[in-house]
Amino acid sequence: KIALLVGNNRYQHHPNLMAPVRDVFELSRLLEHLGFQVVSLLDLNKAEMVAAVSRFLQLLGKGVYAIFYYAGHGYEHLGRNYMVPVDAPQPYAPENCISVQRILQKMQQQKTALNIILLDTCRKCPCDCYIPHSAAEPLSDVIDLCHKINHTVRSCRVSEDAEAYELQDGEFSSGIFMKYLKKHILQEKKVTHMLEDVLEDIGHDPLVTGKQVMEIKHTLKEARSLTDPI
């Protein structure tokens, strides 16, 4: 069981966030309780994010349960999800960000038993941003990759073209997604069922009703749980 958690809070060219630092800490603690080897990193530039993902992928192999969690700025463009490093300039552009679909594709190549990508981020691009198409991101690349890969679960904190929300709790801040994920993550049930419970709780939260909807996509047929012994 291996997990890489990345939280980007302090941006050079975009508004700073508050919740990722606490959310990464909370999830790290819970995953360690479930027997995961966890690496938690904060405020990474693009080169650091690429290096961290590369090292993470080297640790994966047959039978591994792999989790990649990202909290920070992000957006969706032409059917793809992108994570925004702390040094990404304005406006958002694919060549300055990290493609989630590419990470998912490489995770599958390691023949893992379970791939989970949790995106705790917005998927709405600022309306004043023009995102040029990059030759480095060909449109023929796989879109919605999780529908074509076995043993894969992808959860987005919000649905397409929606914004995410942070909660202030005294001197600390946390995200809505983490508020309910930590309530259910230790339960001994299929991981997709656990995430559906999180989705249901978010849907009933009066602070975000009608504003924020979590999206789950998966191809997981086996009854695999994060509590499984490895």
C-alpha cells in the first residue's frame, strides 16, 4: 500500500489556499493507520511535482494498492484534468501544469491491484484565461482514461466546471471533501462504496448544497477495500 499526497497552498501567481496543508496531514495520518506507506509533500513547483510522481511510480508494482491525492488549484480543459504547480504562470496552460490522465496511465502500466486518484481541487478554469492547445498534449491522447483501465477509481472533489470550497475552523482550514472522507475512510467496505458515502454526505451539507458535487468514476469490479491486508 503506497500513497503520494501533494498539497499546494502558496502560489506565486494565483490566490493562496488554506485547506491543503491540513487536508494532507489528516489524510496522511489516516492512510498510515490503514497500513499505507505515505509520502506527503507541500508547495511543489512543476519540476518538483514531476520528480515526486516519477519516484512514486517507481515504487509501484504488481499487487500494489496505489493512492495519489492532490489538493490545490486545478482545472479541466478538453476533457482532461490538470494540477497547477505553485510556480505556474497566468494564464493556466497545459505545458505549465501536470496532466492527471498521464499519471493514471503510468500507474496502470505498473500492473497495480488498485489505483486511486483523489483530486481535491476546482475543475473550473477562470473565465478570463485563454488556454492554448499544446503539441505536448495531443488531442488523440486517452480522455476519461479511468473508463479504459481496470482496478481504477478516480474521485474529483467537484463536478465539471465547478468551484471547490474551504471551511474555516478557528485557526485551521479544511476542505469539504476531507471533512467527510475522514469520516468514512477507515470503514471496511469496497472503496467505491466508501466514496459514495462521502458523496452522499457532501450532498446533504447545507453549506454546499447545489454548489458542489463530487464525481466518482471507476472500473473496479473486485470488492477491494483500503482496509484489505497486503
